[in-house]
Amino acid sequence: MTNPADIVPFAKTMGITITVMDRDRVCGEMLVRPEICTAGNGRGSPSIHGGAVMTFADVLGAFGGFANLPEGSNGTTTSESKTNFLNAAPEGSIVYGESTPFKIGRRQSVWQTKIALEDGTLVAVVTQTQIVL
């Protein structure tokens, strides 16, 4: 399967790979590279930057909204997003995301994305609203 994220320049730059894209679930993964980490500042090793976590979740939820667009729509965009940061993801690890809908309507859809490490440790939970353009 061609990586759908490659059509979104910022998602491609972030290194996001979409692994599942259905109307009711979007999954992906992203390597925690040095370029998307915090500095560590002497309090431990570098870990994923909060903005990278939010970007990863936004891409997954946006693809979910896109997969559910009503016919004749021009696209989707995020109108709201809330992130709960729960644990760090160290540099060199891979984060895995799964986005599922709370509600899919004609004018908007609401998605929850869970981002975790390979062992299942939750890094963040993100809730976002995608509006139909």
C-alpha cells in the first residue's frame, strides 16, 4: 500500500506512516527521531516533543475525517483538538497511533487518538473535531 501520509507534505516530513485507513479506524506509526525531540535539558534523555505528538494525532484523525467525507465535500480541517500527555516516548522508539470516531456526522466528525509505545504504554490521548468543508 502506498503511504497515504505522503500526499500531505508536513506528515511526510514528520515521517508518519499510515498502516490502516478505514472509515472507522486509522492507524499509523512514527519513529521518534532527534529532529522531533526535546533537548532533555539534563533531566534525562531526549523524548518526543509535544508538538510532534499533536501532529501525529492530527494527521490520523484528519485521515479518518477524510475517509468519511460526504459526497461533494471539498475536504476536512481540524477545528478543535485537546491533548492529554501521559508518558514520554524516548528518542529512537516508535510511537503507534490508533484513531477511532466518537461520532461521524454530515458537518463534522469527532475522533479519539491513542498514541502508545510498542509495549502499550500510553504516551497521549487526543480528542479532535474535524469539520467538513
